[in-house]
Amino acid sequence: MTELNVGVAGFFGKLPGQGDFLSRRLSTEFLRVWDAWLQTALADSRSRLGDAWLDAYLTSPIWRFVLTAGIAGQSPWAGLLMPSVDRVGRYFPLTVACPLPTGINPFQALASSTDWFNQVQTLMLDALEETLSVDQMDARLNALAPALMTRSEPEDADASVASDTLGWRLQLADPLRLPEVVPGLLHRALTEMFFGYSLWWSEGSDAVSPSLLLCQGLPANQAFATLYTGDWTAGGWWNLGNPLEQPHRSLT
């Protein structure tokens, strides 16, 4: 993926008015990984959910995601995954994805690209309801402002953690801005732990509560099925609850 493609979104998948797969402006390396993952995960979810699969699929929420570099090619990616179907009734999701600069912090992308995600989600829903053609969708997508372009890795950061490291140190330009440093620290810790990881979040549906998910690589088959059902325990997700509702404890 060249720098010329960074920030330019494309799409892949199916839409009701079309008879086959659609693909625009997504790299071969991304599509190879993404299509193989989706095909396998969808087949596994059908097997796991049985007769309940179709209703779970059709009523599942739109999931937004950020992938770190190395998961689906050399670039990080931001995008959305929406359940869809083609003209003859074959079910397969529609994906809109955008390559991001190397070194971007997924947590900053999550927090700072809300407008882009909202605009793309509206566009995808319009396409699902067939209120615009594929060419119209493509033109509108191409006209959207690029996703977050901010890089996050400090220029003087060590490339790797030495085996004898006893702790971590970050330079503070302004101690009063400490909260702004936390996303960078979290990203570095997760990168050391998982190498590549992905964030997934959704506003939810009748069956799936609004959630933020984090996993190594792309969600495994067992975990993928619960994107449709919200049964986090069955999917192998460690449920941390709602941190905003955790009781505050006094130090005294």
C-alpha cells in the first residue's frame, strides 16, 4: 500500500441490487486476508447457530473496526462491517475500509474519527436500502474526507523492548496533559503483548448490547459468531463490564 492510497476508502462485499461481489479500491493483500477470514468465520457461525443464524445475521449491528499493521497487509485499516445480501439472496457482509498511516494509534483513531465513521455508516445503510446505485455510493464514498491521518509513535521511541527491561518510561511534554499519553501507552503495551490487534465497537442491536471489543489479530471463529448474538461468554470474550459504572472507592 503506497502513501498515495492512505486515507482513500474502498469497499467489498454484496448489496441487494447486485448479483455478485463488489470490490472497489481495496488492495489485493487486504482482500486476500479479509475475504478468507470472512468466508471461514461466516461458515463457522452458520454451523454454530444453526436455524437461528439467519435472524441473528440480519438483525446484527454494524461493527466499526481498526486493525493494526500486519493483520491485513502492511497498513493499518479503519472500516465498517455491515450484514448484507445480493440480488438472488446470498448473504455476505459489505465492508468499507480505509488504509491508515503506519504508526497510527487505534485508540486515537477510534476517538477522533467519529464523523467519518458516522458518514460511512449512513452511506452503507442508504446502499442497503437501495436508495442509491453502486456508482452513486462509490462517488459519495470517494468524496468523504479521509479518515484520521494522525501518527502516534514518538520519533525517539525504542523499536523493541529489551529482555532485561524492568519498566517503561514516557516523556511528558506537559504533566497536565497526562491523560493524552494513556492511549499511546495502552497501544504500545498491546502491541508488545499481541504484535497485531484489532478494535471493534458498535452501537448495538436488540440482541447485542453496545460494546467495545479487543482481540489479537482478527476475531477467531468462536468469537466472530457472538458479533451477531452478543453471547460474549460463549464467544470466549473476557467481559470487563462497563468501566463507567464501576463504583469509585475512597483511599481513606
